[in-house]
Amino acid sequence: MADLNERDTKVVQYLSEAYGKEKELETSLEAHIAMTTKAPYKKRLQQHLRETKAHARGLERRIKKLGGGGQLTQTAVGKVMAVAKGPLHMVRGSGEQEKMLKNAKTEYFNEHEEIATYLAIETLAEKVGDRETAILAKGIRREEERMAKFLEGQIKSLSGAVVSEEVPSAQRKAASGSRRRAAPKRPAKAKRARKPARASRR
Ligand SMILES: [Fe+2]
Ligand SMILES: [Fe+2]
């Protein structure tokens, strides 16, 4: 590391921080996949786990090419933190749908943190003329954005599912008390209309 100039040192530092986060998220995604019973959602999480692993590999390649690599050991810290958080996620919420909703909210937060990270790396790299790093960061950011978009839909549908699972149908309407009475005749919907959760492709 001693022979890297300031520019490459800074780029390597940012790439290494992103790498640590990706490794942490691998563990987190694995824990969430194990808890997810909704098939299309689970499938998309598995797809993003593959993307996440590819992000880490891409970052590692770039770091090594720039002459860095010593910082990659900090990954261990992220891993340990994620492992520690894993069991915590298992006790989330009262019902199955709520557990998945809470995980989706965490994932949504994480994707946005990643989006910010890669936007910063891309901009930094452009400013110092490191085109290869900029292209890498931009490509990764696009995948994080697609995942965030998918999660937005999941958060909405899982919130609805929590209502179906935990609130009796008679209590679902007219919380303000003014619009109309709860319709007692309607049987509880077993399932919400399921949108085909399309695995976004490139
Ligand atoms: Fe990622
Ligand atoms: Fe991600």
C-alpha cells in the first residue's frame, strides 16, 4: 500500500468500504432468504444474493488491479456484525408477514445505502479520471436501484398481507369511522391479488 499515490489510495479506500458492506449484506440476505416463505420474493432475494456476490468480486478485482488489497481484511468486521444481527431478525414481529415486511424494510434501507455508496464512488472516480472504477460503480448502482424498486413493491404488498393476517376483516375499513360501516358479509380475503413479481432483468 505504501507505493499507492493519494488518488489510488482514496479510490481503494472507497472500494474497500463498499466491499465490506457487500460481504455483510451477503450474510444478511442469506438469513432473510431462510425466513422468506413468499416464493417470488424469495427468488428475487436469491437473485440479488448472486448479484451481491458478483459486486464483491468486481470490487475485489478492481482493488487488486489498483494495487490495493490490504484493506480487504476489514471484511471480517462486516461479516461478524452481520452474523450478530442475523438471530435478531429471527424474532422480528408477531406474524410471518410482518417478519418479512421488517426484513424488506431493512433491505430497502441497505439498497439505498449502497446506491449512495456507488454514486459517491462513481463521482469520485470520474473526478480523478479513473474511468474503469466509474463504470464498475455505475453498473453496480443500477442493480441496487432495481432491487430497491422491487422492494418498494414488496413493502406495499407485505403491508397489505400483515393486515390480512392480523386484523379481522370487520376492522379493516373506515378507521376514521365516517365513510362506511365495516361490511360484515364479505369473507376475509384469503389472498391478495398477487401481482406477478417480475424478476427484473437487465
Ligand atoms: Fe451490492
Ligand atoms: Fe444490494
